Amino acid sequence: MADGDVIESKLLGITETGRMQWDLVEDSLVKPQFSRWEPRVYDNQGRFTNPAWMPLPGSQKLFLECPVYEALYEGTRGPGKTLTLLMDFAKDVGKGWGQAWRGILFRKTFGDLDDVVRKIDDFFPRIFGDDFIFLRSKSDYMARFPTGETLLLRHMLNEDDYHEYHGHEYPWIGWEELTQWETDKAYRLMMSCSRPTRPGITTRVRATTNPYGPGHNWVKERFRLPGSRGRIIRTVDDEGNAQDPRVAIHGSLKENFLVIHQDPGYPARIRAAATSPAQAEAWLNGDWNVTAGGMIDDLWRPDIHIVPHFPAGAVPRGWRLTRAYDHGQSSPFSVGWFYESDGTPMEWEGRILGRIRGDLIHWHEWYGRKSEAERNTGLRMSSSRIARGILDREEDWDVSGRVLSGPADTEIFNKSSERFGRSPADDFEELGVVWERADKSRGTRPRGWMRLRDMLENAIPNPDGTREKPGFFVSDSCRWWLKLCPPMPRADNDPDDVPKEYEDHAADMTRYRINYETPGMFRRSF
């Protein structure tokens, strides 16, 4: 073959400038022979030019063409998400909007922006010429284009940093590695800054991520992953007003023939770099069904720890039923009902439950969250109303009068002058719901997580199917627990605890119960 001969092509499509395609060309001057992928734009005479950058067929092209206001580019490592995010802003440079086309791109910390800057340095001067500049002082830190457009690079640790941007206007807002934020608060707050700076300018929010990290759960929930990939999500608020549409676009390393051709061993190195099988699945397969970045994800086995819900009438007489409670008004409250086995086994729907004395089963829950959409927002119910709700539920489940007092958040025992010297615990007790003080002494949080981990591990049978120590199990009816607790992240500044920003009310309630000794039952050892 002659130098530069095309041996394979991947067509992107027809544009105003011509036919765009990637050609695999062979260079016979290199010994041994060397082939490379080359971007080309052909005119109708078959002549071609080489652009400085061109998207790959598949998810890169889809993301750049996406007309939806809010789009997430998610998936495996390696499809070129970061560079495509930058090009989503750059594609509107030079359209005549000048300084009115402004964007801001966030990473969680300032140091995380280094990779973004390297890609800007590599591509933007080649695309926009010598008049493109990048301002590197921390006060500026922005890309400035020859026609006046600007892209700011900033870090946002959490929602407290939003106040620096309150009242600003950005037609384009980007987020890199979205699951690195523990909650969606900063992300949602910045949408108030998503405004056009001139008539005719469209606004959009763009983000990238892998399905792993402290924010795995809220990102998965917001974009309904993986089931709604490629489908436009339309929602309404509590007043029935339509919200801006959003969509998730899935990218895979398998699409990036540039990387695979140049470095066939890259996927194996990704797998070797993963710190857990769940992380490897997230990085290589974009699996949103893994539990990720968490306090218990390495031990969590849904096939073992989730048990079918059973009625109270099926429970052996020696088992004890207790409640636990984490208080909340503006934030959610969490009530849990737990059966503790005396060692008498019970068979239900093909499972043998409670075969070990001290096995703990989270049987029922009541989670006081305002709505599915409003994370960490409580119902603001009075203690008396919560007490009546507890008693009503116990009547419906046919366990009235059979529930033992259990541990509750110590906050409910605080008496208040505004309530005429009464405490929430007084309101509960007046209606017949009695609580014991949960152990919240120093060090009980990490000890509680460790005990939960111990009991989850104890629930996993030995190779011969036997178990020796009491385990922890959850009924499939406890949907809020199953939604919020398995993905619990570890705090960056304290790996033995959960981040303060995380919605941990169901987990705290569970921790109170695990640290509590049921009256009449033996003291468990861990």
C-alpha cells in the first residue's frame, strides 16, 4: 500500500463542510509498518482536510448534538467524556455572541482541574489559533477565545461555595465527575445561574461521570439509570409545573477505537487499578447497579441480606420485636421495626430465617421524607402525629401491644421552654410510644458502622452453608433503607464515618438499634 492509503473508515456523517469520517491509514515509511486513525473532512471532489479535532461516532456525537437542556454523559472510563464536555462549550464559539457566550465548568477541588487544563492546552490553541489564551491565575483561571467568549474553570466543594456565584449568569454550566459530590444541592443551586446573557442564546447544563463515588445514588436517581439511558425525562414539581427535561447518554470505552488501537492493554490496566470488584464493574462496564464508594458496599450481598417480607403471624413466639427512631422535622425522620431471633428458625418463601440466636431482621420502616424528588427534606410532622402514625401501622400489621421499647435519637429527650418544659419524648409517651435513649456517646458512630459491617459479614454463609454468629438482614418491604443505606459513602476526611451531607437517617436509626440490647435477650458479642 502507498503511504497514507486508507485501509478502513468510520463515517460520522454529512455536514455543511463536507463528509466527516475517521480513516485508518497505513504509513509505509515507518518500520515496522504503522497504522493510525486520522480525522478527515471530504469535499464532493474527494479532497480532504484534517481538522484539529473531530468527535467519534456514537456517544460523543450524540452528546454534542443533544438538544435537551440537561444532559449527563455517563458510562465507562475511556470514551473521551472530558474532552467532549469541553467541545460542547467550544462548538458555540465564533457564532457571533462574543462575550455573551459565557460558561463555567466545575470540579470538586481546584487540583482536580489539572486534567481539564491539559486537554485545553492540547486542543484549543490548535483549533482557535494563537489568539486563544488561558489565564492561569487563581483569580481568573479561564479560557479566553479570540472572539471574546470565556470559559471559567472553578472548584466547588459543596453547596456553601454556591454563594460566590449567586446572581451570576451563565448560559453554559458544566460539571466534571458528577458523582464526586455527595449530594445534589450544589448542582441544583447553580441552575439558578443558568440564564441567557443575550436574546437568542440557548442555555444548557452538561455533566460527565462514571457510576461510582459518593454521589452515585443521587445521580442514579436523578437520571433514572440505567433504565432511562437515551430517554428524555420530563417531570413536574409539587405544584404541577413542568421542569426542564434531562437525559443521560451512555458512553463506552469500546467506542473509542483511537485508544484501543493505540493501547490494547488499557482495559486490563483499568481493571487492575480498581480497588474493588464493584469499582471495576463501574469503570469497565458502566454498571449503575453496583453499590459504590461506600461504608458497606464491599460486604453487601442482596441475594443474602434481602429477605422476603413475612407477616407477624409467621414469626416464632420467642422472637422479640422492637422499634428504633431517628428524629427529624425539616429533615426526614426514620422509624424501624426489628425482629430479633432467639435461635428458633422460621421458613418463609424458601428461605430459612433466624437460625442463629441474635439474627436481626429489619422488618418494617416508616421514612418521613417529603417526596421522592426532594432529597433530605422532612415532613415537619409533630411528635404526636408521628406517634399516632406508629400506632396505626402497628395495628395494621397486627402487632399492637407486642412491640418492645427501643432506642431513639437523644434529641427527642431535650425539654424546651417553648414547649412549656416538655420534650418530644413526652408527647410520644403520652400516646403510649415509649423510647429508650440511644447510645450517642463519643465513638459510637464508627463503632455502629463497624457492628453493622460485622453483622452483614456474619450473615454470609461459610462454604459449607453454616453460620456461627448473628447476622443482619433487611425485608424487601424496606425500600427507603435499601435505597439509601447500601450506597452509603465514606467521608473523605474521616473514612470511618459517613459524610455529614449524606442522607443517613435510616442508617442512624439502624445504628441505634444494632448498638441496643433487647430486654430479655442475651448480650451479643462482635
